[in-house]
Amino acid sequence: MSNYSVYTLSGFCRLIRISQLLFIGQAGSSQMNISRSKLSYIYVVVIITLLALVSASSFFASRNTERELNRVVSEVIPLSAVAEDLLFDLVNMETSVRGYEVAGDESFLEPYELGKTQLHQDLETLAVYQKKYLRLRSVMEGEAIPEVVRLQEFYAGQLELIRTGQRAEAVKRITTGKNRMDRFRQIHKKVKAEIEEIANDAYNSARDAERTARIIISLGGLSAIVLALFTVVLFNRANRAEAALRRSEETYRTMAESLEAQNEEIIAQQEEQERTLEMLSQREQELETINGYQEKLTGAIDLGVFLSSSVPALLDSLKLDAAMLVMRKDAEPDGPAYEIVYSIGYPGHLSETRQFELFGPAQRVLTEKVPLECMREVTGAERGFHQGIAYAVDRYYPLFDDQGEATGFLLLTGYLTSTHEQTNRLSRGLIKQFGLAFLAQQTNEERKRQAERLVHLNAQLQQEKTLIEEQRDLIGNILESTNEGMVMTDPEGKLLIANRHRINLGDRIGENILDIFMDAFGTSPSMSPVYQSIRKLLQGKTDRLNERFQFVSGESSHPNHLELYATPVGDKQKLEIQGYLFVLRDRTEEEKIDEMKNEFVSIVSHELRTPLASVLGFIEILLHRELTPEKRTRYMQTIYNEAMRLSTLINDFLDLQRMESGKQVYHFAPVELGGLVREVADQWHGKQSHRIEMLLPDEEIWVRADADRLKQVAHNLLSNAIKYSPQADHVKLALNQEGDNVRFTVQDFGLGIPDNAKDKMFSKFYRVDNSDRRQIGGTGLGLSIVREIVEAHHGSITFESRMGEGTTFTVLLACHQMNSAEGSIMIVEDDDNLARLIQEAIAKLNLPVVHVRSAEEGLLALNQIKEHGPKLCIVDILLEGSKSGWDFISELYRHPKFHSTPVIVSSVLEPPHDYREKNMEKYLRKPFSMEKLLEAAEQLLFHTDRHPSYIFPPQDESYIRESFAEKGIEIKGLRRKSDHIEIEPVVNRGEAEET
């Protein structure tokens, strides 16, 4: 719009000049006519007046247009430049602060201080224009100036943080500064928009003045036409006034030359204004380039990403063609090396170049630390496809570290015909910004590497710390888990560390060990030898300490037996003692065990000697005397009873020893508890004077147990009930099912158990010490054995007793729930994991599955079947319980209804040498795959005739037929082979239909 106004003004001035010359001619013509008549004078006056009016109107129109243009030049253009300088000042301040944040060098703050001063001047200049333009004042005071103040405060805050050593906090706030700068750029655009509005107003005013001048010129032109017509009429008179006209012409020529001079002056002003506008446009373009390039320098985290975005943007901004970044690598074995870090625009083989020495401009730029420029002829691939590039201009720019040392250079190349096509000032500014940003990026990369190393070191430290803590906790746990009290002292006997066993020393660290022991165990004369030994150890008179003592604590009246031993701790080679380790071992239980052993020896001696004495005595009588048959029989019965008493005593000892050593073998199988209790009671019938009352339920109660061991429990409890109720005439046995548990109780009506003996009733060798019980024999092992057996069955035993009223012992066991095996696949396997695996494998057959752990349990499940038998039996040979898998198979084949059930034998054992597979039986040796098991099951279930054949070794056929007849099995056919006999039994219609 400004150029258009200037061109319009120039044309307007030329039009005024032509009009003036035209009026000069008209005036001359009129003057010739007026010289001959009276009207000539009037005509001259009119011409001169009209000419004066046209000239005056042209002059004022020109002045008005010139004034508006001058206002554009003197106000709008400087105002736009001041606004751009305001943004440039803040950009310089931001760049300087960022350089100072990265390098910490005060020299980077020089542009900051200069920008700060220039910013103050630009704000004062804008304040002058704000008074004249109210809209500009509203934007500046409402948005721009407050944001400038906040940016100045932010930069001052950043400098204060860095100077006070809070660089990390300053780095975190960089994003905040960038956001604020982006907000100011938005506000700056609004300011520029307001300035453009002011320029538009000035331009419109100039257009109005131009329009007015055109109207005036048009009116003057019309007047000139009228006068020209009038001049034609008076042309003849003009000849007469030619002489006078020439004189007037000279006068008007002088006036025309004056107007021409004015016109040339206006044109010169126009050209000056055009140069000013061109400079402002160029400066605006440079600022836009700088702003755009600054955005490329920020936001990159990785060095490669930074170079890939910043270097091409630099080439684009400077209108250059190629760039190469060369850095010095100091950590090389052959000395410093110079390596190309980034390259673009050059031949590809240059990117792998590494040199240990530089020459020419590359060496000079690092030595002189100033930019260098040189022109050269291009070679090779640089000429391009068209071979039209002849020369190249190389510019070397040094790059510095935070110490100001040159660590590399940036080479920029332009393939040009001369060096004057580049803008040096813009290049230096952009290269400086690139250098600062590259230094900041290098610093960030180094910090990232340091952070990674710190993270690695921290992980190692954490691992070592964890290991040390684990070792410390392990040592602490070891100390706390030991049954001995452990105390560590220094060479003077001051407490360093102790666990919490025997005595609590946690709050007495640093005190003398003698004082601690005296407070804990007292100062009785019996402790004097112990304290004396401790003193000798601390004084170095002895290197070992081992003392036994006893003391009575306030909590119990029984003495506690302790053993104290100590030894020095230190470097044996240097003979340096670092402290002493004291260990307190509680021997109270050992003393009690010794006492119990002594009592046990006494009891065993008594229990063994008494029957032995009877046996020896009666044998001696039988050997040396002649006795009647009745006495001989009675004596022999007595010898037998005493021998059985010895056998029972020895068996109790052996059972207890096996249970304590974990070698006791239990054969678990389903046991009907009611029948077992009746059997035990029947065995006691007639052997004592007590009557046994039984309260048993009508229905069966099954438990999974070792039947022999449960009988032993019942015998021991019943024996104790009878022995400890000598004044009573009966005992009670009761059996009750309570949900999933069964309760077995044995109740006597005898002496009862004292309260002080109740917590020891299940201890080995313990017998209640009471005068009423002196005549009652026993070793004190019965109840201990009972508890071991019950707990092995995952049950519990308790008792209730009242003195003089009797005692009730209660055994609680879990009931055994039997699953129905009707129409199912029965797995007879004691390995639960293998049983679950087999169940998952045969689940594809879509048949119910029943798992039992013993042959007894499997046979019981068969006997409980009412209608349909099992479809298939998978049987292990080695099972828990007293029977094996062969026993189960044998009973299955003898079953009158289920003898045709197919069987898969699963065992780790080799088949017996006389074993022969039948068509309804498969033998799989463990380990076997589940696919093989599933294939065998499908073959037996769906692809085999359900008519079993029995295989026997060669023998008497009549014997085989008699054996089958005894089992109720009719033989359909008998085939004798060379090495065996094959029997096919008869299957009746009901069984066939079932099969």
C-alpha cells in the first residue's frame, strides 16, 4: 500500500505540471487578444486568476498528499520498526538467559543487558505513540506491557536461581519461559495488527487527498478546455500579442522550471522512502527467519534428533546447500581424533571420515577461533548431474564448550558464482544460536550419560545395600532363632550386641557385662565362681570360659539350669582381641530329661524286674519241684501272663522310638469305627472286673485310618480307664458323628487327674505322683503313644477330669466320605498328583470318575454299588493300606457281578514272569503318556468284547473247574494252549445287558 501511494503521488505531480503548462499557453493566447481591446485585460486577469487558483489548489493538494505520506514515513514505519525491535530485544534476552543456563558463563549475559536497555528505550518510544493512538495504547497497556514485565521478572528469576546454585530448578522452568514467550508473540501479532490499522488509516487519508487533487485537476482541465475554445476564437488576436507573449513565456518558463525542481525533489523523497521500506522488509524477513529457526532449536531430547532438525533448518534459512559438523574426540588411544558427527549435502563417503590431524582452514578455525570463508573449485560429484556448478564457498564456524575452548567446527557450503549472495550478519546470528543450542544439547547428552551411570551405580548400591541388609537380617534372624542367649562385648566387657533369649539386654548397650549378669542372676555365693571366671577372661588370664549354674527366677519356684561359655573374638594372626562372645545355654530341659531318664530307668527296672522275677521264680519251682497238674498249669499261665506283660512293655518302647524317629508306617484304609470299637471291647471281655458299656450308633461310621493303630489307641485308653478306676465297676465307650467328624470317648469313674498334672498327661514317662496310685503299674508311655497315633491321623485328643469323679478322654477324627462308583471310571492310585493328571486325561471320555487311594477303599466302593458296576478300573499295584493292587484285581475278578470289568494296570514294576494280558486287561508301566493311557481306555471301553478270558499256567483242568464252581462262576469254554490254559466264563443275560 505504501509503494502504491508513492507512485500515485508521482503521477499526480506530473499531471499538475502538464496542467500548468497548458494554462501558460492559454494565458498567452488570451493576452494577445486582450492587448487589442478592453476585454483583453479582463481576459488576462481571468487567465491569471484561474491559473493562480489551479496552481494554489494543486499546491495545497500536493502538500496534503505529501503530509499524509510523510506521516506514513515518519510515524507508521518507525512505529512498525520499534514493535519489531521490541520482539527482537526479548528474543536476545531469552537467548542470552538460555546460554547462561547452559554454560553458566557471565559473558553470555551481555546481550541480555543490552536487550534490557534497548527494551526500555523501545517501550518509551512506544509510549509516545500510545498517546496519539488510543487503540494501540489499549493493546500495549492491557496485554503487551504486562507480559513484557512478566517475562523480565521470569528472566530475572532464572538468573537468580542459577546464581544461587538452583540450576536444576531453573532448567525445569525453561518450558514456562518458552510458553510465556509464545504468548508474547501472539500479543506482538495483535500489536502489529493495530499498527497495520494505523497504516491503513494513513493510507486512506492519502487516498482522500489524492481524490481531492484529482477533482481539482479535473475542474482545472475543464476550465482549460473552455479557455482553449475561447483561445481559438481569439487566436488572431494572439498573433498581435506575440511579443508580449514571449516575455510572459519567459516568466512562466521560470515558473515551470521551479515546479519541475519541486517534482524532482518529491521523486527523490519517494526513492528514499522505497529504500527505507525495502530495508524494513528485509529486517522483518530476518526476524521471521530467526524466530522460525529458534523453534527448531528447542524441544529435541536426543542429539541425533536435534541435529536432524536444526542443521537442515539452518541451511534453509541461510540459503546454503551443505553442512558438516566436525567434533574432537579426546578419549582415543592414538590421541585426539576429529570425527564427522553430522553431514548433509556432501558425498556419502565423507560421513565415515576420521582424522587425527587437521590442515588449512579447518586447523585455522580451531586455532584462531574466528569464522573463516574461502572459495574453491568444486570437484567430483559436487558438480551435479548437469556439471554446471563451478565454484563453492566454504564457511568455517568454530564451536565452543562452556570453558570457551574450540571443540569443533561447523562447515557450511554454498555452490555459488560469488560470495556476495550470502547475508553475513544473519549467518553470524544463526550460527551463534546454533552453537549455544548445540552446547546445551551436548551438555544434556552428557548429563543423560551421567544420569544413566548414576542410575546404574545406584542400582548396584541398592543391590549391595539390599545384600548387606539381607545379611544383617539373616545374622539377626540367626541370632534370634537360636535357643541360646548370645552376647557380644568389646575388649573391656561393654555390651555391643545381644539377642533376646534368656535375658533382655536391648536397653543396656554399653554397660559392663558383669553388672548386667549380677542384675540378672543375683549375687548369691553360688554365682561367685562364675563372676570370677568372667573377670579372668576380661583380664586376659584365661582364653576360655565354661561354667554351669542355676538360679530361681521370680516367675517360678523351680530352678533354671544355665551353662555359660565364652571365647575371645579377633584376628588370630595379629593376636588382636576385638571382643568376647558370651553364650548362655538353658539346660533346664536337659536336667528335666535327665531326671525323667533316671525315673524311666527306675520304672523300667521295676517293670522289667517284677515280671522277670515272677517268671524266674515259677520256672525254678517247675524245675525243682514235683507239682500237681493243676498247680503246674496255673504256674505256666502266670509265666505266660508275665511274658505278655514284658512283650507289651517292649512293644511300647519300640513304637515310641519309631514314632519319634518318623519311621512308623501307617496303612491307611477305610475303617468302620463302630465294628472296631466292638472288637476291642470283646477282647477285654472277661479279662477284668469292670463292665464295659457301649453307646454306638446304628449306622456305620467310616474313617480313613490304620485299623491296627486305632485298635492300639482304643486298647490304651480302655486300659487306663480300667487301671485308674479301681473302686468303680464299669467304664463307658461312646461313638457319635458330628457333621464331618466322629467323636470317640472313653469315660471312667475313678480317681481323676490333679490340676497340676493335667498339662503333663501326654508327656513321655510321666506318671501322676499320688499315694493312691502307687499300686498302679505302668511306664507312662501309653498316652504319649496315643497322641502320636491320633495326630498322625490328623485328629486330636482331649480330656476332662474331676478329682474323685473320673476322667473322660475324647478322640476327634474326620469322617471318610465314600463316592459312588456306579457307572464310573475308578482310579485306584495313592499318588494324588498322578490321579488328578489321569482324571484330566480321561475327561474326554465324558464319564464320571472316582478316585480311591487303597485297595480296601476300592473294594468297599464296589460293595456299595447297587446297580451298575464301574466301566473301567485303572489300578496301581503299590498302594497305601495292607492290600496291593493285585489283591483288588483278584477280588474284582471274583466278584459275581463285576468280574467282566476291564482293567488297566498302572505300575512302576515289571509284570510278573507268569503274567499274561487278557483281552479285558492292559498293563502300562510308569511312566507312560496320557495319550497312551487314553488310547488303552478307549480300546477297552468301546472296541473290546466284554467276555473276559482267564489265563492260567498249565495244570489240572478239573481243579480249575472246581475252583470256578466254588466262586459261583460257570465256565463256558476251556482252551488249552502250549504254555497256558484260557478259560471263558459264562455271562448271563442281566450281566450282558449291563455290560
